[in-house]
Amino acid sequence: MDADFVTLSGSGASPRLGPRGGSDDEGPRDSVQADIERRFREMPSHATRSMVKNGGTQHPEEDEASLSDEIAQVIEVIDLTAPEPAAVARAPRRPREKPVKRNVEIDPYQRLDSYEYEYQTLKLGGLVEMEAVPRLRQASFLLIQDIISTDNGVILRGLPFTRTRNLRGQLPRIRNELVLMLEIDQDDHRSDEKQAAIEIPLTKVKRTRNFLVTNKNFPEHRFPHEIYRDTNEIEEKGVLVCRWKCRSVWSDATKRCNGRPPIEFEVSRITREKVPKERYRIPSSCLINAWRGGKIRGGSFIPGQPNDLRTTVVAVDGLEEEDDELHNEWIPRKPGQQYTFGDMFCGAGGASCGARASGFRITVSCDNAVGACNTYREEYKEAELHEQDMYDFIVSRQKSTEHVDVLHLSPPCQYWSPAHTTPGAGDEANIAILFACHELVKTLRPRIFTVEQTYGILHPRFEYYFNGLIHGFTRYGYSVRWRLANLLQWGAASQRQRLIIFGSCPGEELPPFPPATHSKDPDPDQGTRPYKTVRQILNKIPRYASLHDPLHSPHSLKGLTGKAPWNPDIPLSRTITCGGGVGNYHYSGKRAFTLREYALLQGFPLDYNFQRPEQMRQIGNAFPPLVVRTLYKHLRRWLEQQDRVYADGELSESDSDSDNDGGIQGQAEELTDDSEVEYLGKLVIDRSDSVQYLGGQYLHRQDSEPLTISDSGDPMDIDAATEDVHTPDICIDAVQAVGNDPFHPIQID
């Protein structure tokens, strides 16, 4: 094609542009760019073939990779060597200024303790109803932190709250239940409460409201129905209760102010430390007892302990003060003790491989793919593998009391794939199986769960499905955080964009995501290393491996024609899929990758024994074990920190951060006899104040401040109306905790 032309393709009627990028009308170059962008957005409508296969595959990431071909159809050649048209004059770009720091300190003379406004007394710690703020999910309540006198009048600064019904299904829609809305910048190390406050003028205030914050389970401290005539009066005068917060996190204020999407989201329960009044607090041990019967500090698997005792979680009894003292004391982990791990939709065991390498004990798993189960059964003889449909597994566990400490979920993702543009035969089944995750969490009751899913489910057209997924966890009291991550940053050797979700049960603190361990621009001070490269990974294959490894037969592969060699000293630029991946071939340009090479690039150990059938599909469907090892080493250390346990003279060999032996096995770490600090590889745990280092990077814990709430002006004793409702001290079904009184049904929005 002539390099002096730009061609837009995608349909038979594609316009052809004139020489040097100008149109037939010699319009400005910006119009060409706008037309390209418009046609790129409209690209799926011009596709002449289906971009997804009909069928029941669990992870068709190869269909996502095929989008690159569609992009190539939209923009074929853009000549960047031609001179700019003389008529085009670009205005200089305005320098981007850093936004002014929000919520600066107030001079003492400006601060007021109270203020009279329209026959109402506004006080610090009081809640007012205000005009809705659309960008904060229609937040219409403000908890007053400061009353500020300015030259332009009095303004209120405080924390915004919205009704749970405004979270579009992510939380149960229950009347007069509120959620705290927080917008957080990672480069601002002030507490959430300081940086996320907003300011409003007095003219936005409607009325004062009675309000409380609690970490107790619904429906404790809820408004009494008997004293209100109708729902309108409840909405306007009933007591408002906050049990949840919603955090949206940006990397910096500039991106937030410029309308860029957040990099992380969180919908989590209010913790006990955030509850300002003692009568509305409950120990975390009571919450975890009510949900799963408690926990075993250091892990539920203890060698030599009978199975019936091993799977029965120990409840923590005693007074609140005794409970605090018990959990503040560091204790040694018992010999061989491990946290238990369940792997649902396990496939060939990518998640199990990484979890075992990071020190977890695999106890239960489930999948229905024959080849994947053959492989899993061979590699994980200690696990209880269920080769059956997931719904059959759930039904079979209805009466089981066996719980796991950590659960991983990788539900099928083809319906949510960005490449899924036409209806498929298995769409309904794939939608339904997504919501099996809720029942799995309810059945196995993990302390922490993780979910790996395609990023396509975050598309606006799937909003109700995604929000329904989150709702299924929060309805049982689980706190949830999620983000879109390129798995290269956690040790993968190939590009892979995935949605990662962390969740924690009632009474368990929600763990953060681990910092990046690898980077394009590594910084030892930040604990990051260079991205893993193709050459680095494939050099681990012995020279004569083809003589004894049936998965590595490079000489038997058909030669490729027309493929250029490429630089192997970079990560694999395309995603490995269950078909190998569009455009993936050996860097010599002479052949395709062998199955063993694909497995290594996906993060499996060199000796991983894949069984027939569908070995390539098993490899492509897997959650990369190297990434899982990074995530689960972080989670194991988090649990040890929360349980305040330490290894007494022993450590799993997998704790090393060494990249030897395929990136999974490593050397044992050295221990210290220091009674105050324990070193776990690059992790430092200061037992005095719980400071953590993960991957060599310091995790800044922002200062936590309890919410300050003034005493309610309501003459009615709020507690008296609900004193018969308490969080139970025994393990019960979560549904039973949601008030079954037929005389006082739950009012929902």
C-alpha cells in the first residue's frame, strides 16, 4: 500500500482519504483523527464475523485477543513521515496544574462549636440532611466535622453519606440504612476522614437528623416501626444507621479532578474502631462467631488433629476486655499448622499451585472438566477433589460444617468477555454460574475469599450483573474490594488484564492489595524488580528436555512461514489463552511454543504434569501460579498479622522471593531470635505496632479516626426500642440474623 495514503477499513463503504492524510476536501488533520476515533468506537458494528465461539468453554481469553485483528481492520496505515499541512496550527498545550489540596487546616478563630440556622442548632458531630450530591451517589447527608466562619458566610465541612439504595444494588436496599462515601487519593497520607470531607453552604441544609454508627449486624439499633405512621415519616424522621462505607481510590488528586476512573473500589463494613460510642460497638470475635463459629489462630489445619476437630472452628469466648488481651498477645504457630484453602472452578490447579507454594493447605476443590480434573488429581493428592457440576457440589455440602480459611473463585467468564458480541449457546448457564459464588461463600464460610474474572464484566452493559455479584457477598456481611490489574506487576511473564476481588467475612479486617513486585521501571527502594522476560523463563528448560518431556517436542512442530524473529528479553506481549493466543509464537520465528513453554510462561513449575485431554486449554485457562503466589503470600502474612502468630523455628520453603526453580520453589529463609521483630523473607513484622513490609515496600496505613457523633436530640432512647435484638454468640445462618419477626417485617426501599 502507498505510504502516502491513510486507509480506514472495516466495512465495504469505508472512506478513502487523500494524499498525506488529508481528505478529499483537504480538511484539517484533526478531523482525520476524530474520524479514526469515531470508527474505532464503532468497530464492533462493522465486524463481518463472530468474534466468539458458541459453546461451553470456561475461559475463552483467546476471543479477547482476537480483538487485536479487529483493531487492525480499523486503522491500517497512518503515515507519520509526511509533513504537517501548512494550514494546521496547533495551539500550545496548557500546563496541567496540580489541584489545590482539599480540606486544608482551619484557623482556630474560624472554627465554631455550634450555629443556629432556621431554628435548628447545628453541632459538631451532628448529622444534617442536605441537597443531594450527584457525584457521590446522590449523597444527601453530612456528618458535621467543622463549622467554619468565612467572609462569605458559614460553611459546613463533613463526611457525606448516601442511602444504601443509591449504590445500584451493591448493598441491600434497606430503608434508613446509610453508607459513608469516601474519595481517596493514594498520594495523600492523611486519614480518610480528613481528605474525603466535603464542604457545603448553609443554604444546602434541609434539616437535622438522628443518626448512629455501628458495627453490629442488621437489624440491631434499627428504628422502631410502631411510632411512625407511614414510610414517608420514617424517611423524614426515623433514625438513620450507618454500617458500611464505600471507598473510591485514585492514584493522585490530578486524576480524580480530571474525571479519570478510580483504580480501586471498596464496599466494606464499618469496623469497631470507627464506632464512636461504646453501646453501638461489638467485638470482632462476636461477629466472626456468629458467621462461622470463630477461627483458629494460625490456621485450621493442624497435623495429627482428627478431621472432626480440624474442621470445627474454635469460638472465642469471654468478655470484650479478655478478648482484646487474648488477640494482642503474639503466640507461636504450631508445628505444621497451615491456613486451609479451597479452590472452586479449580481447572488444572493454577490457583492451588500458587497457594500451596505460599504456605496454604489445600483441602477442597471442584471442577467438571475431565482433563483438568485428571491433572489436578495427579498434582494435589492431599485435596478433596469433586469432579462434578458446581450446583451439585453446593447441594452436597448443605449440611456440612467444614469451613476453609481462604477460598478462591474463578467462575467461567466467556459471557462477560469484551469479544462476546453475539449470543452463545451457554450464555444462560454462564450467567447463572456467576451467582453460584454467593452460595459457595455461604457454604464454605471463608475468612477471606478471592475472585479472578475477566475485566469485561466491568463494562457498563454488565453493571447489574457485576453489582449483583458484589451484592451476593455484602448480603452476608462480607467486605469487598476490587481493582483491574495487569498481572505483570505481580510476577506474570505475559500480558493479562484481570479483575481481582478480595473479600473478608464479618469480624475479619479487609486486606489491602499487595504492592507491585515487578515494574517496567524497577526501583529497589520500592521493592520492585524488572518484569519477567520470555528468555528468562524459557532458559529454565534443560537443553535435552525434549528427550523425556512429552510436553516439550520443539522439533516435531510444523515450521512457520512469514514470521519475523522478535526480542525475547521482554514479557510476552500477548495473553496466553486456551488456544495459545493470537500472534504467540517462539521468538526465533521458526515455530510455535511447545506446551511446556506455554506452561512455564503461564507460571507453572517445570515438572507440572498436565494430563490429557485438552492440555493447552488447561494451561490457558489457569490463574497464573506466580501471580497467585504473590497474592497469597501477602494474604497469609496478613492473616498471621491479624492472628498475631509467628513461626517458632520453622518456615515454609516457599516463603523465599527467589526466582529459582521455575519461580515457585525457593530456599528457606533465615530466622532471627529477636523477640520483638520477625523477619519473613522481605517481610518485617513489628509486633509492637503491627507495621508491615511486603515485597520490600512499606505499606502506609493511614491514620484511623473514629467518627465523632454528638448525642442524639431525640428524647426517645434508641437502644430501648431494639434491646431485644442482639448479635448471637453461636454460628448461625446469615439469613436467620436478618430479623424474622412477622410482626415487624423488614422495610426495604
